[in-house]
Amino acid sequence: MTFNDEAIDLRSEPEVDDAPYAPASVTRLQLALAAQGICDDAVTLVAVEDQEITDVPEALSLVRVADHTHRQTTRAKAAAIFHAATVGANWEQIAETLGQKRQAVYRAYNPELIAWRAEATDAHGLPRLPAIEDDTVALLDHWLALYAGPDHAHAENRGVSSALRRMTSEEELDVLLAHAREPLPLDELAAVRERQTVLYERLADAEPDAEIADGYRRYATRTRGQAAELRELLAARAAAAGDEDRDSVPAIRICGEPSPGNPDRPCTLPPRHAHHVHQTATGAQWPVAPSAAEGEG
């Protein structure tokens, strides 16, 4: 087997908790969040509480909830379209499903899809850090359990989290390899190389073929070395910048006349000051000795 950055025959391995969610899972999560908002609003609109149904403030609050529901529905529609596009549906298929013309749907949603993808990815082109999404998924699981109840069809699985998939090491490497070919700041490139090292080592540990596993480890060694070199270069640049900053600060000049009682505490007044006494930083003073010219006078 030949290893190179352009084409690597990567092997599947189990999902791990630090992997980003797959793009389709991220769009599905956005749809779930919109649906949660719609359901919560629907409960508010359906429920009849102690207020009189002719109460104007209560009626206006329902108008606000209905308006919010409408916006959440619009958000859910966009998330569903984004999800379909992410899993491979083309604009013609999406338009046909909506009963609209392709060009109209494309003009309406493609700019939003581009903006959403830019917002939903981090500096390395990967979906946002899973720690943020994990909290959201856990809350949705809890919400679904409360909303659906024990007899609901979702009670047998883990709700939202059971439908989401994380990126495999192969998928994450594909994104990182493409991203590393672009001009990057050194700190970003170092982070990419460090993550590649983790992924190559993970693939090596999961690979039963010794030759292929050795290939992954060689790549891990290389990317680890590249990351270390980049970190050293960044540290050297930071140190040099610090030296330049120190050199750019002008030295503070003082009189420097030693104190008669303590030579280690010099006069800190400006050089050639016109005062009749010297003074240390702690406030100790002593008379200024007359100069030779003054003595002759």
C-alpha cells in the first residue's frame, strides 16, 4: 500500500467523543432545535390557563407566540433544505419537493446555505467544536424524554443523540488535508498538524494490518515533527518580538549619586537636576555637594 497525502486508503474505526459531528448531523441538529421551538410554542398556544379568553394582554401575548412560531417554522424549513442539500439532494429535487421552480428556490436558499456553512465550521473547516453541540444534544434528549413520555416511539432509543453521527478519523483527515494546502497562519497550521497526529495514531491503533498501521505511524511521526517545528518557530518569533518591545522602551535615566548612608540606594532624580538635595526612591534626602566651579566662586 502506498501512503501519500493525495490518496490514502483509510480504514473505518469506531466513533470517538472528541470527533466533530458529521455535516449531515449538524444540519439535522439545527432542524431538531427549530422543531423544539415550534413544539414549545404550540403548547403555549393550545393551553388554556386561568386568564379570561377575552383578556386583551393575554390575547396579544398569543399573537407574539404565534409570530415566533411562524419564524421558527421558517427556520425549520431552511434547516430541512440545508439538511437535504448536505446529504446530496440537488436544487432541482428540493424545488420539486416544494412544488416550486428550481431557480426560485436556489435564489432564496443558496446564499443562506453558504452563510450557514461558513458560520457552522471552525477555522479548520470542520464543524464546530463538539463540546458546544454535546450540551445542546443532551438538552434535546432530556426535552424529548419529557415531551414524548415513556410510551412514545422515541422512548426505546436515546432520542436526538441516537440519530447523530460523528465524523470518522478518515473524514476528519480529509478535511484537514484539504485545509492544510491553503495558506494558513502558523498557529493554525500547527494545530492542524497536531490534530493530524492524533488521528493517524488512532487509525494505527485500530488497523489490524501491521504494514498499514506502520504507515499511519510514520505519518504520525512526520506530522508530530512538523507541529513541533512550527511551535518552536512561533516561540522564537514571540521571544524576538518581546526583545524588540523591550528595546523600544527608552531607558530611564537618573542622577545616580549614591546615598552617603547606603551606597546601594542612589539618587533617582533626573540627571543634572537643579535641586539642592538628592533623593532616593524611598524619600531619603541629603544635600547636594557644591561643585568645584561654585567653590572657586
